[in-house]
Amino acid sequence: MSAKKLTEGAVLLSIYAILLLIFLYLPVIGTLFSLALPLPFIYYVGKYNWKDGLIFFIASLVIGFIVGNIPSLFVTLLYGVTGSVLGVCLYFAKDRRLTFLFGTLTYILVTLLLLALSLIFFDINFINEIATMLREMAGESLAILEALGQEIPPEAQDMLFQMISIGLALIPTILVLISAIQVWLVMMISVPVMKRLGISVPAGQPFRELSFPRSLIWYFLIMSILSFIVPLQQGDFLSTVILNFLSLFQIIFSIQGISFMFFFAHQKNLSNTIPIVITVITVLNPLLLQIVQLLGIIDLGFNLRKRLET
């Protein structure tokens, strides 16, 4: 490794150590700084190659352990591996959609690995911990309301705990959603930073051109039919799988519908402000969100965009 690479790597490791300290010891600000943690890895791997990036990553693990012991190792594994994968995609000039896909899958897989390591080595089951915490919070809230003289009907209490159970069953979907949002935000931040630092970044696709594979319609139909013909029970494995798939499809069709609104606005030479405002209102209104999901399904199924272009 050349002296230039060593010097640049040392500077980036110093920057990473500072970002890591802020993330660990300043919780509120640190949450925002988590988006910057992958940047040193993206830059170094994107500028050189994965072999030099591997050495840089190993050095970051050592620095992380010095800075914050085991928690820092977990953080470095998550953001270091994800940033390195994004850097590899940048180095080989991969399409941003593929970069986003690889980055999201990496984030999910590393998160699952960290959960498994926590269970194996520290006997900590974060999912059980979250479930216990939510149920305790619900129980304490109900006790406080009863102490204040508020009578809570048994049906309402059952509904509250049922909602918690559904939320816990949707943890896989929530993990996918959080991973996708996290990687998307990191990419949004990294693109201008990498350009500023002189690294070539492939041009991105406008959001209005985003469209998912039409085959998703068939998978959605299969899952919908299964949800009707298969006897489902709360907590059952098959029920959990179907519930998560249907929830993911709802998110995908919502994005497809929103993308179509931007496409329609572009075709009609309308300002982007209009679909942006509609999107904000839609996200805040469940009924409108269902209409947008239906729009996404129709767009995929009947290829509305080609019909508008002709």
C-alpha cells in the first residue's frame, strides 16, 4: 500500500473515530451523525478498491474497539460493511438502483448477524426485550389511567395488546423499511460529498421513472389468496409470513403510485410542488394512501405510463 493511501486512510480513520464518539456519547445528535458513519468507507473503497478497503475496515474495527469497546464493534460492523458495499458499487460504477438494493440487503443481513451474535455471546434477545418493554409500557399506561379514575373497557385493553402483537409480528417488515430508509438517506448524503471530493458518481434515475417489476402483481395475488383460503392464527409462522409480505407489497405499491403521480405531473408539465404536496397529504391520510396503492397496482398491471406516452 502506498504512502498516499496510508496517509489518507489514517485521516479517514480519525474522522470516523470522531463521528463514532459523537454517535455513542451524544444520543440525540448522534442519531443524525449515524448517516455520516458509512461515508469514510464509501470514499476509501470507492476511490481505491475492495482490497485496500478490507484493510481499512479491519483498522476501523480496531479503532472502534478502542473508542467504545463491544458496542463500537457492532456499530462499525453495521455501518462499515454497508459503507464498504456502497463503495464497491461506486468503484465499479454500478447503477444507483443496484447500489441501493445491494446496500439495503447488506444492512439487513448485517443487522440479523448482529442480533444472532448478541443472542449467542451475550444471551440478549432484542426482539423479546422489545416485546417485554412494549407490554410493560402498555400495562403501566393503563394503570396510570385507572389511577386517575379513567375506566378502560376490557375490549380496549385487548385491542391495545393485540396491536402490540401485530407490531411485533411486523418486525421483519419494519427492519426492511428502516434499512431501506437508512441506505437511501446515506446515498442522498454521500452523492454530493463524493462529487465534491472528486469521485465520479453514476447519474441517478429520476424518481418519476421508478417502476417495480410487474411480476410483483402475481406474488401479491398469491399472498392475498393464501390469506383468504389458509386458516391463519395470530402468532402462527405462516400468518406472520403472509402479514409481512402483504405489508411489504402495500409499501411497494404506495411508492409505485407516488412515482406515477410525479410521472403524470412531468408529462403534463406541472410543477413538482403539486405531487409533493399530494404525497405529504396522502402519507398522513390512510384512506388516500389506499387509493395511491390502488393507483400503483393499476400502473403496474396496465402499464399506464406507456399509455400516457402514446
